[in-house]
Amino acid sequence: MAKTNPMQFVQQVRAEVAKVVWPTRREVVLTTIMVFIMATLTAIFFALVDLGIRSGLQGILSVFAG
């Protein structure tokens, strides 16, 4: 692999950064909102699963303990 000097490296980095298509403010806001919604739905789902497993285990343990 050929070595590049620091100036060439900086020029190559600038050229690559210029190719990046940055999202618009609207896209960032909508994506952020969707992430919060999905995180909330996931938290609710796992809370319900946890509640169901906990209730089931308490029921099973009460049968054997009682």
C-alpha cells in the first residue's frame, strides 16, 4: 500500500466529505421522533412480557409453596 503525505490525506478526506449527502433538518426531526416512538413501544412491550412472566412464576411458585 502506498503511503500518502499528510497534505494528500487531508485533500482526500475533504473530497470524501464533500460527497456526503447530509440529512435535512426535517429528516433528522422525523427520524428522532420515530426513534423515541419505537423505544417507547419496545419498553412497553418488554414491561408487559416481564409482568406476564413474573405473574406466571408467582402463580407456579404459590402452588408449590402453598
